[in-house]
Amino acid sequence: MNDLKNRGVQDILIACVDGLKGFPEAINAVFPRTEIQLCIVHLIRSSMKQVAYTDMKAVAKDLKPVYTAATAEAAELALNEFDKIWGERYPMVAKSWRSVWGHVVPFFKYPPDIRRAIYTTNAIESVNSSCRHIINNRNLFPSDESIFKLLFLALTNAAKKWTMPIKNWARALQQFAIFFEGRVPLPGLATTQNFTD
């Protein structure tokens, strides 16, 4: 985080993280106004690891109302309902969601356009996967330079996927500007306000 700040990052609105211990604290130590949001996809995957294969579809179906709820209150009610159905068989699923609930509930205050942008860290994981695929499918590299060339090509190919903007990004940007007033510069608007304070 200090390295990011030293390279010029002045503010982070929302950090979607995968649950790595200590990472939220590290982010807030350097960027204290950043809102931490746990990756919903990681929470779902973590939950499914605790479930028998034969129950996975039913558990996933009953867990969906939790993370698709309109509000944090509705999500909590859905989690309670899920726990009534599955709590005896899989008590750790609801317990794991409750243990990180403080980093889940920020998600629910945002409209769907922003939720799509902060739902998952899969874009980063996709890049890592592309690099792993290149390295793992080769048994031998003639030199370190050959590794770097292959990684460069993998990243170049991965970058082609980044040309598509987030769906409804213009509307999401407007919502970010409302939720984080004064911290989001809108394109084309002349202003003297300092957005980095």
C-alpha cells in the first residue's frame, strides 16, 4: 500500500479484497477513507468448500438471496433463513458469513451499477491465471528472458479482454460521484475542487 501511495495513488474509494488476513488493515493504514468490501465470489466459494457435493446446488440456491438482497437488513434476514434450513448440517457456512459481515454489508448500500463493479476480484485472478497457465504448461525455459517474454505475451493477450468497459459504467460513475462526493472527478466537468484531499 505504501508503494502504491509512493507511486502516486492518492485515494481509493472501495477496495474489493479476497479475505487475506491483515489486508483490510494494511489498506486502511495507508488509505484511511477506503471502504473495504469482501469479494462476494470468494465468500460463495469458501462456503461451497464446506458443503457436500450432493448438496451444493441446493445450498447455492438458498445462499443466493443473501448476496442478491436489496438491503443489508434483507440480506441478514436471508442469512437467518439460510441458517434455519442448513445450519444444522452446515453450521460453518452462515457462521463464516457472519464473521466477516462488517466487510459484506457495504455492498448492499450501493445500486446495481456499482455492485457489478465491486462484486468480485475475478479480473485480477484472471490475469494471474493467464500467467500461471503460461508457466505451468512449460517444463523448461532456456533463460529467464524467455520467461519474461512469455509473461509479456500472456499479459498482452489478457489486456485485449480489458477493452470492454464495465456494463453501465457511466451510470456507475455518476453513483460513485454521489456516494463519494468530492472524491470522484467526473469527465468533462470543469471544477476547481481538489479531488485528492
